[in-house]
Amino acid sequence: MMTDPRPPNSTPLPTIELEYKGPLDWPFMLGFYQRRTIEHIEIIDENHYSRHALINNQPIWFRLTQNHPQSLTLEYDIATDTQLQPLVTKLRRMFDLDADIDVIEAHLNALEPSLVKKTGIRIPGVWSSWEAGVRAVLGQQVSVTAAITHLNRLTKQLTGFAHFPSPELVASADLSFLKMPQRRKDSLSSLAQFVVDHPSVSPNEWLSIKGIGPWTVQYVQLRGLSERDCFLSGDLVVKKALANFSRLDEDAVHPYGSYATFHLWNQ
């Protein structure tokens, strides 16, 4: 098993509890992340999710564990105390800890009683919308395994796995080392430059970039922003699953389209 790459620290790290209400299927969430792990930046096993990242351009490390029924234990290593609240806010969004799962699943069960096979499925978010965009572009028309192979190659080549590559770094990089169609490399470069030039715009604006279509933007809304009503009706797996659920469409699943998407993926 790969060693958890926490920075050396001779003293015990601080911990806090991130509380939530309702069920959380932690094994499902960890399993979802495991298939999409960025080597050395993320470490996921059967109990923990840990990661290196940057907050305010300074490095942080954290690990989450489900030690109690209604909270996740956060262990963290941060550079300054000012990083703690942004970290907690980001993790509550990333792991969907503020969702009222009981209400959401009651809505979905009323539509299709056999849709919710696993209770407690929440949105497994991505650290940032930029990272979600990169994941989505590299995942266009390929399997999850192929997409993560591309992602690991990109991260290793540009940062040596020190952290996730920034838009500035990707925009200025020669991406010829990526083994994919040139048009997809061009889309990634264009996305990076667009984010550099317009760092605060909604991902909806990314549709003006050649090679960025509705699926890519919806994926970013779903995982990078953790929007709760993002129904990926155009996704191939969702389309196939919908054949068994005639009453499901964007209007019916509103305002919980994102959860319907994950339950359809889980079919």
C-alpha cells in the first residue's frame, strides 16, 4: 500500500470534527475517489481520504476519517491559522456535508422506488472547478482508467506530483507528452489560458472554448462546484440507466438532479 505522504511533523497534528446530518455512505464515496486518484497528491484507502493542496498559494495537507456516526474527523497540517476556515469550508462543499440526504432520497424514492439502491450517496466533489475542468477534458470519450492515466502523466510531468498543476503552468506548457488527440490537448491549453484570463467567471462561460461542450461544463458544475441540481442526462451511462426509469427527467428530479445522476451511475 502506498505510504500516506504527509509532510514530516514530530508533533501530533490537530483534529476537528466535521459534523453532518443523515446518512453518509463513506465506503461508496471513498471507492468513487479511489478510481480517480491522483498519485501522491491524493491517498485513499478503505478508511481515509488524504490530500496535498494549496490554500492562498501555501501548501496544506489533510486527512478525513469516519470515526463517528455523524461526523468526519479532520486531521490537518496547515501553514497558517488563516487557512483553517477556508479548508473547512472547502471540505464541507467537497464532501457534501451540508446536504439533507433524508429529504433528497425521499424525493427520489417518490419518483422511482428502486432508484436509491444505496442510501447516503452524496456528491464526491473535486478540490476546485479548475481541477474538475482538467479531469473532464482529459476524460472526454475515454474510460475512467484512461482519463486518470492522462491526469497522472500531466501532473507528474508538470509538477513532479508536488501539487495539482495551476492554470498558468498548463497554459504555458508543451503538452506533446500527453498521448491523446491533438484537439484535446488544444482544448486543455485553451481552457487553461481562459481560466488565467478570467479566473472568476462561471464554467458556463467555458462553452465559448473550442472543444468544451455541455457535458464538460456539467461535470464541472457537478463535481467542481457541487451543484445539487445538475442532471447529466447526456452522459452515456445515465442514458443507459434511464431506460429502466421512465419517469426520470430533468424536471422530475429537480431540485436534486445531481443526486439522481449519482444514483443512476450506481445502477
